[in-house]
Amino acid sequence: MSAVPQPTPHVDEQWWGSLRELRPLLDSGYLGDFQEASRDTGGGFLMECPLYPSEEHFVHVLERRADHAEFGCSHECSEEAIRARVLDFQALVATAPLDGLDESAPLPKMGESAVDLAAARPGSASGPCVSLRDYVALERPPLDPYLATRDDRTVLLAAETALLSAGPSGLGKSLAVLDLAGRLAAEHPSDWLGFRVRAGLRVLLLSFEGSDEDTAERVASIVPDDARDRFLVWDRWRAGPPPRADDGGLERLAAEVRRHAVDVLVIDTGSAFFGGAHDCSKGIPEEAFGAIERVRELAGRPVAVIVVAHTKKADRTGARVDELEEIAGTFGRKVDTAIVMRRDGERGPRRRLVFPKTRRGPEPPAKVATLPTEADEPPRLALLHDLDEPGVKPGTEVEAIAEFVRAQPGVVSPQAILERFDISDGTLRARRPELERLDISYRRRPAVAGNAYGYGADEQWGAEGALFDG
């Protein structure tokens, strides 16, 4: 085996001289100026250098200026030597303090490795290992929540985190995620199921399900108008198949994330995306999480990711189960937050959301929400109550209405309640959330002609549904 050619001292001096001339640029903290500022430096290797110099870039420069005649050097530098210089340069950038290189900090000597370079940094005399006292005392930027509890004790989504939304098919988990994504891209902060939502983020939806027409109608009905310029959709109907988690797909996806400065990536569904590189027949495996990390690396952005997935068993209302184990596959072990949606009650629009995993704060209480019951309402989940909230106080008008409804042989019309309690329609509408907490839901009546609605318990609605089906 032949020895690896080494760079000449002249080339090394030229290289480190370039680094010295770039020190003010590094100090400025704006590495994006490399492309322009490096044109005037003495270092040929840094000519036209992009944001972070890559091995491929330097090899390309080497091929164009192999003899370095313009620098007074006739030696042909080897690719191995260039690679060594690239690694040293990247180590220099990676180990620089956030506010740039201290002018008093020595630049690495010729031949120093990345480990030697780290040890040469001021305040790091012991190399990459520091005492626990110093480690704990380091200043860290506060987490900027995208989705959090009102008191910020629990952060469900932030930069460089992943949220998994799972549930049985047909319950509306994709609608709930679309609602959240639209609020993240909206002009002003808002509320989603009792959580605080940051606004003004750039969102990219990667949807693998539904037709062109259905997707357009669904997104248009749920995403706010002031979010539409920041809410991006991968147009798989005209631009070709969407990217999947294979190498080529990740590169395509990362290029768009970088080009559009995406903050939040929504993948619906995860099994379709990760199935490009992994066996997802039994759910998404945890090793598939590497694809998310790879997209962040290729894009150079701390993108947050929301993944829609399925639970591995049918909805089991009332059963005592570990919801995290109900998510198909082992992908849930790697995410920061997991939300599982299940049906609340035997039938109807109510949904129960539980939070079996929250890495950044205590687990929020489970929530009961409902899909709209009127056809002209946007298909958004509306919060009814947290499961740890106290019940409706006995003896109130709401409890009396609930008792009246349950005492009837079937579903009760709004007019019957208004006449019995001498209240207005507006007052009855305002009582709906409390009635829901007492298991009295308001729905459209399939057994009655026209656009008729009513109030009833699950058994009453079940009987009316059976009558209609018969």
C-alpha cells in the first residue's frame, strides 16, 4: 500500500493563512458571507466557498487549480491532503464560541487534529470533557415552544422535536393535525384544545392520502386564510410522487425544507413515508427516526416534525390500556410527544385525547373534544373539558336538563327542552359543553327528515341509529 501523500509546508501555510484572514468573518458570526468575502483572501481552497465547506467542494476547487500556480506553488496537493484540511476547518468552525473566535485564541498549528483543536480553545484546557459544575453552569438558550400548556410547564412541540399523533382510522386525527398545523402558520397566536400555539411558522404538508380534490377541500376548510402563504403543500398530483424515506427522497425533501425555510414538517401518514426504506407492515420501527435526523442534517434546519400514524388495534373504549403501546410499531419511543386519539363513547363525534409521552414536562390531563355536528362548520375538534375537571355541580339547571333528556324514550328535540325549561335557544347552545360532560350530546338526527338535530345519551342515539338503519 502506497503512503498517503502529504501536503507541502507551503500549502499548509497558505491554508492556515486563509483561516487567519477569515477570522474577522468568523467573528462576525455570518458564515454566509464566505462566498463573497473569500474571493479576496489569499487561500485558493476557500475561493467561492459556500456556507460550510464540504469535502466535495474542496475536491472541485482542487481539480480546477491543481498546480496552484497563481499562489507560487507547483505541488499537486492530494485529495487526502485536502480532506484533512476540510476536517480541520470544519472542526475550527464547530468549536468556535457562539460569539465568534476570540482574537487571542490561537489558531491550530499545522497538522493538529480536531481533538487538538478542541483542546486549544479558551476555557477548554481539558478538551471536550468538562466538570459537572461547569457543564451545569453553561448558559443555554431558552426553549421556544411551538405548542405548550398555558403555563409553559409542558412543551409538546418546538424546534428540532417530533410529535406523533396516532389513533384508529376514521376518527379525524388527520383533521386535528391539519388544524394544529394551520394555527402554527397563522398570523397570530391561538389556542388548540387548551394548548397555547405559536404563530408565524412556515409549515410543509407531505400528504400521502386522499385525492387532489379532497385534499384541497379539506385543507381549505380548516387552514386560516392568513396562514395560506406560510402553509405549503407538496403537490404530488402535478409534481410527481412525494419523497419517501430512501436516500433520494430525503435529499429531495431536505432541499425543499431548506429552500422554503420550513419550520414544521407534517407527514401524513408516517407509514407511507418511512415505508420507502423500512418495513412498516407492523407499524413504524424506531430506527426510521434516523430519516428525520437526516432531513435536518441535509437541510441545515432544526425543523420540527409532526407524524400521523395508526394504532395497531381497534378502538377499545373504556379498556385500561397503555396508549403508548397501542401505537403501531416502536417509533413512539423516539419522539418527544405522543398523542393518542380514541373515541369517547360508543358512537358520535366525541373524541378522547391522551398524552402517554411528553419528554419536556409533566403529562397533560386527557382531554375530551368533539367534531362539529352541523354540516356548515369547519371540521375542527372543539375542546369540551379536561378529564380531571370537576363534574357539573348537582342541582344546577344543566343537570336538570340532562336528567330530563335521559328520562325520555328517545332523542329529544331542542324545542322540547326550550319549552320545558323556559330558556332561550342561545342559553341552550351555551349549555352544550356542560351537557357533553354529563354524556348528553347534540347531533344530527338521521331518523328524522330534514336538517333536524337533537339531544340524547349514547343509548338514545344508538337506538335511533338502529331504527334508521332498519
